[in-house]
Amino acid sequence: MLSIALICLCANFMATADFYWESGKPKHSNSGIQFLIPLTNQENFAYFTSVNLGTPPQSFNLSIDTAGYRILVPDKDCESCTDFTNFFIPYDSDTYQGPFQTIRVNFSEDEYVIGNLSSETTSLGSETIAVAEAQSFLLIEEDNQVKFEKDGLFGLGFNLDDDTPTYIQTLAYQQVIKSPIFSLFLSNINRKNQPASTLIIGGTDDRFSEGSFTYLELADFRGYWEINITEISDPIRPMPIRGETAIIDSRAAMIWGPSAYIDQILYYFQEKFGCTGKYLLCKCDGEIDYPDITFTLEGNKYPVSYKSYFQFFSNQTCMLMIYSHNLTVWILGVPFLREYYSAYDMENLQIYLAPALKGDNESDSKKRLWVIIIVVIFALFSIAAVGLVSYCFYKKKRNPKKMLYKSIAMSCAMT
Ligand SMILES: *[C@@H]1O[C@H](CO)[C@@H](O)[C@H](O)[C@H]1NC(C)=O
Ligand SMILES: *[C@@H]1O[C@H](CO)[C@@H](O)[C@H](O)[C@H]1NC(C)=O
Ligand SMILES: *[C@@H]1O[C@H](CO)[C@@H](O)[C@H](O)[C@H]1NC(C)=O
Ligand SMILES: *[C@@H]1O[C@H](CO)[C@@H](O)[C@H](O)[C@H]1NC(C)=O
Ligand SMILES: *[C@@H]1O[C@H](CO)[C@@H](O)[C@H](O)[C@H]1NC(C)=O
Ligand SMILES: *[C@@H]1O[C@H](CO)[C@@H](O)[C@H](O)[C@H]1NC(C)=O
């Protein structure tokens, strides 16, 4: 009995560890259905989802983009679209509608795309789940210097203009999910035994956090997940920030901020740790314990570990993924999102942040391995003991005096 219980315990233990990886399937909870969409983490620089458009589905790998609200994919006929692998072919789909309107989307002063607003049946993942009918998207006809990773963008911002609802809004309108909420867990290649990066549609999932959510109100309603930033600090100096906002941007590989503050941080790394270069390169040979950099958003402190703010190279150097720009807005890119499991509520226009699950460090996983080994050995011994006792019973009945079984009989007497 004991050994069976132990084996069950052990199997259970290992099953919980595996459970995290079981994404790509709908999950039912009291807040309605949720879809766990696996994302691809490309070397901590960028995170992609697999998106299907049309009937039959045409598949794309798109960057998840919390700082934009549109889905952007290149048209097969777009001649300036050179960055892409997959292209959309409107006449191969039975459900394509459009073009409705030709628009321009600006990314910076001289980076923009021109495309045709259209609509399509849209779903995510390799199993085509979370299907939105007649979802608006932009078919890129001209790409002017916008650098795309993979096949385009998957917008997770919000849009207060009802003509072109976002994918998450469409799912809620069409009652595929109960409320227009999604959450984002971005894994870190510098940490071990973490769950894979996941986009959770329809709510939040506690398994991706280690700690409770703090709630943040939006500072502005222009379509960005934008909050007031009130302080940044390296370990020695808190620098108060007045009247500035930070945008959460899952497409930004770095954290960007005004040079007035960021230059102080860079200076600190240069002076204290001897880091050099335009993009600051530091020594990362495991000997220096780099401190956290802390961002204060609406009075709550969010420390970011060097495991998230550094990009590590194989030559024992690492690059600080924090850089300055001339804007007054801060961009909290993926180095920040690797530290915080973030949830976005499009109905109430709120953000929630919780410390992301860090995974085990190596000593923890070694400990776990030892526990499993000991439990297995103990279980085997118990099974052997039970076997022995049964055997003894059997033998005692039939031929108790035979010398060959003397030692067994002795151990039987002991048990
Ligand atoms: C998307 O990326 C994954 C991982 O790199 C790859 O296996 C898959 O083939 C890509 N899908 C498409 C449609 O290109
Ligand atoms: C994009 O930039 C161009 C040129 O600066 C400007 O004329 C246009 O209004 C901008 N479009 C949008 C949608 O902001
Ligand atoms: C997109 O719009 C342009 C200009 O309005 C038009 O010339 C082109 O044919 C359209 N493309 C598609 C696929 O409809
Ligand atoms: C953000 O800061 C501005 C002042 O800069 C203030 O008026 C506004 O109420 C703040 N919003 C939140 C949600 O804290
Ligand atoms: C280490 O590798 C990075 C990235 O390839 C490179 O930029 C840097 O110069 C290298 N540093 C040294 C000391 O070789
Ligand atoms: C910021 O502005 C200064 C002067 O106004 C300029 O020299 C510098 O190149 C700008 N930096 C960036 C990143 O645009």
C-alpha cells in the first residue's frame, strides 16, 4: 500500500512539472474559457505567435505587439516587402473581404507601411483555436523601411474606435471568450525550468506567477498600455520622474527612456563595473553580481534582475538592454516583461502585473531529482518486501523445512 501511495505521489509530482508545458489547448475556469497559446522565444529578442488567416488557413509567424492594435501581414503582390517569409494570397481564401480602405501606418518619422484594411477568419496556434470571424487586418502593400521580424505584427493594444475592433475585442464580441482580457508570460533563456512563453486569452493563470498581481490604472487612452512612471533607480540613487508615462511594448527588445535618466544608469555601470561601448558591454563571467534596476510605476516598485536586462554572449560579455532616446515616453520592452507576468483588461482598461514565475535554479532541480531517486528506491524496497512476505507465506505452507529456504524463512520471521 505504502509503495503504491509513494509511486502515485511521485507520478503526481512529475505530472505537475509537466503540466506547464501543456499549452495550445483551451482550459475551462470560473471566468469562462481560456486559450493558452504557445509563443516562440527568439533568443530573448523577440516573441512570436503562429497566426492563421483565411479559409483554408494561411499561416504566419507574427511578433506579439502590445504597443499596436492591428494585425499586419504582407500581400503576395507587395514588391517592397523583403523582410518576410510568408505572404497572404487573398484570392486563395473563401472568407477574404476587402480591400475596404487604403491606410498608412507610421512607425517613426520615415518608417511606415501602406496597406489595405481587410477582414478574415483568424485563429491562433497550430491547432487553429480561438477563432474570430471577419477579423480586421491590414494587408501590407508597401513597406517603407520598417524592419519586421518574421511575417508581421499581431496587435494586442486596444482600439476605442469600434470600426476595427482588435482580435481580443472580436473574440469577446463573438462570445468566444467571456471578457476581453489576455495575459502574457515571456520566458527567459537565462533561467532554467520555466514554462514556455505563453499568451493566455480570456484571463490569467496563476501558474505563471509567483506572487499576487498589483493593479495599475492607465495614464492615457490613446491605444497604448500606458502608465505613469514616477521613479527609476540603480542601487544607489533613486531618480524621481515627473509627468512621464511608460508604454508596455512586447515588440521592443530593449527598455528605452529619456537620456536625462538613462545616462545616469549607464554612467553607474561604466564607473562601477567598467562597462564600455555605445551599447554598453559588460563582463559577465559569473563573478560579478549585478544589482537590480527598479522601476516605480504609480507608486509600486518593480525591480528587474540582470538576468532580464542583460543579453548574454558566448564570449563572457553581456549587453545592457536599456538605452536612451530623445522622447519623453518610456518603453518597457521585453526585458521588463520577462520579470513580470502581465495581464490586460480591455473592458476596464487596466493592467495587472505580478512577479513572473522564475523557474528553478539548478540546486532546486538537483534537490528535486534526489527526492525522486530516494522515493523510487524506497518504493522498490517496499515492493520487494511485500513480494518476499507473500513468497514466505506460500513457502511456509508447502515446505517449511527445506534448507534452501532457510535464509528466506529467517527474513520472513523478521518481517
Ligand atoms: C513559425 O516558426 C516556427 C519556429 O521557428 C517554425 O517551426 C514554423 O514553421 C514557422 N511557421 C511558418 C508558417 O513559417
Ligand atoms: C504619418 O506621417 C505622415 C508624414 O509625417 C503624416 O502626413 C500622416 O498624417 C501620418 N499618419 C498618421 C496616421 O499619423
Ligand atoms: C490595395 O489597394 C491598392 C490601392 O488602393 C490597390 O491598387 C490594390 O489592388 C489593393 N490590393 C488588393 C489586394 O486589393
Ligand atoms: C498620471 O499622472 C498625471 C500627472 O502627470 C495625473 O494627472 C494622473 O492622474 C496620473 N494617473 C494615474 C492613473 O495615476
Ligand atoms: C563579444 O561578443 C559580442 C557579440 O558578438 C561582441 O559585440 C563583443 O565585441 C565581444 N566582446 C569581446 C571582448 O570579444
Ligand atoms: C537626441 O538629440 C540630440 C540633440 O538634440 C542629438 O544630438 C542626438 O543624436 C539625438 N539622439 C537620438 C537617439 O536621436
